[in-house]
Amino acid sequence: MPPFEVTVQAVEGVGVDGVDEVSLEFKVVGGAGPSLWFAIFKTEGASTSEACLEVDPQSGPIPLPVVAWAVSYAESHL
């Protein structure tokens, strides 16, 4: 597996339902493919066990080791 560079940005906002949300947005660059984008988000005040992962529809498949790293990162930073 080629090495990956991961950039993380914390974002606070309001979801489509009007409820405050916090998220971590991930940009992954590596290999010869395009950049991959996804986010892990939860409602403000919710536990990380209620967090969800959302993948940008324009993104390609995200390698499982990247997802595992992102989940671990989110558990300690959301």
C-alpha cells in the first residue's frame, strides 16, 4: 500500500435539520489516484459512539487503513 498524506479540518455548523453538528473533514492524498474526501460527524453534545462517516460522492474508494486511522483520530478529537 502506498503511503498516504491525511489532512484533517475541524468544522462546526448546523445540519440540514437545524441541529448543531461538529465534524472532522478528511482529505487523503496518496498513490496515483485522485484526492479522497470524507467526514466523520456527530450532533453537538452526542457521544462519539453516535458519530457517522460520510463519503464525498466524487471521491474514490477509501482504503480501510485510512478509515481505521480516521475513526481512531475522531474518537479522541470529536
